[in-house]
Amino acid sequence: MDILALTIFPELFGPFWEHGIIKRAIDANKITASALNIRDFAKDRHHSTDDRPYGGGSGMVMLPGPLALSIQKARVAARDARTVLLTPQGEVFDQKKAVELSHEKGLILICGRYEGVDERICQDFIDEEISIGDFVLTGGELAAMVVIEAVIRHIPGVLGGSDSAEKDSFNDGLLEHAHYTRPRDFMGNPVPDVLTNGNHKDIEQWRMESALIRTFLKRQDLLKNRTLSQQEINILKKWCSDIESIIKAQSVFGVGALPGDQ
Ligand code: ADE
């Protein structure tokens, strides 16, 4: 995949390309990555990239001219790339979108600044507008990095383990199970026994229950929007009956009463 970020701060991307998963993906020829400076496409002697809005009002708007030229240049470097504008007004980015974008041949990510981008660019040059959440950043650079990182994890061969991305939280609609590493006992808090007894079937079962309970406790919305497997339904039913028997046991003593009260 060819990745091009269009920005007025290309230097922000240097360290990003040079570390971790991005660097590994570049070194393994899974992606190419570069940043184009929108300012290099400005025609006036001040190299302006913004101007005051027609109709008045506060803030500045990114000029269409330099943006259009930089997009054209990027499209020559990355043929058939998808052109994405990072903006808080876009569709909110999620794991599904990350997987979808990972199938693209290229991504041109336009990092908006100022109050916004001239509407004619949005209409005629952009395939898609993406937001990384309902909050406002000063510019789209950090948002572009978030999108790049989330997308390239799904390109085959970019992550170490072949199935690591599939096991990520959200990929099967559940949060990930709890993780533990050494020491076996940390400040009096031991690792669950099942993880240390070497029984892989038990470990798989525990991980599935752990993923299910974490999703139930933290993100019930994910469970509501997902078709549950029969095994997952059985686990939920078992919890229901366990909870009911705890409540039933309480009613023997009366609500709010303690066992010793009788
Ligand atoms: N630019 C400014 N805020 C943004 C956001 N929330 N997502 C994407 N790009 C942005």
C-alpha cells in the first residue's frame, strides 16, 4: 500500500515513519510512506495555504489551489489511491473501517488545518471524510497517524504473528480477554490458575468467557449489535442462572438482611 500524507507539517511524520510497526512495514516493503508539504504547491510569494472565509467570520480556510495541486501530485505517486480528508465532520473511524481501508492500493490522507477546507475540495477531490472521534484537534495530522496505524495492522504480513490482527479487540465484535504475564503473583494478586495448568482447551474456554464478561461490563453496545454463537449464549445463560441462585439465596433471609440477623 502506498501512503501519502498531505500536510503543512510534514516534519511531524518523520519520526512516525521511523518507529515500530510503521518502520517494520516499510522495511518489509509492505507499504511506502511519505508526507507531501501542501505549502510547496502554493503559488504566491508567501507560500500561503489559507485565507479569510468569504462571507466573513473568524478563522481561516485552507485554499483550494495548493490542496488540489498536492492531491494531483499524490495521485501520480499513488495510483488508484483512496483520498481521505481527516476532519471532525467525517464518519467516525472504527475497526471495520480500518479493515476496509487496509484493502486499498493506496491512501492519500489530507490533514486539514484552520477552520476547515474549501468546500470545492471536499466535493471534487475527496473520496471520503473521516473523523477519529467527536472532539476537535487543531489539525488532521494526529488523526492521520491514528488511521495509518490502525489500517496497516491489517495488511497481511505486517504484524509478527499471522493471526494477531484477527485476535484484536473488536475484530470479532468482542473486547479482548484479560492478559497476564510474569510474575505469577503480583503484590498478592495471582494469575488465574487455569492459565498456568497447560490445558489449552480450558485456556481457550477461559479466554472466551473473559472476553464475553469484559464486553458485557464495558461495552454492552457491542453485544447488542452482534450475533452471538450458541456457546456464547450458553455462557450468558449460565451467568444468569448463577446470579439468580445468588438472589434466591438472599430472599431466604429477606432483602437487605444479613445471614446472622435471623
Ligand atoms: N481534525 C480535527 N479534529 C479531527 C478529528 N476529530 N478527527 C479527524 N480529523 C480532525
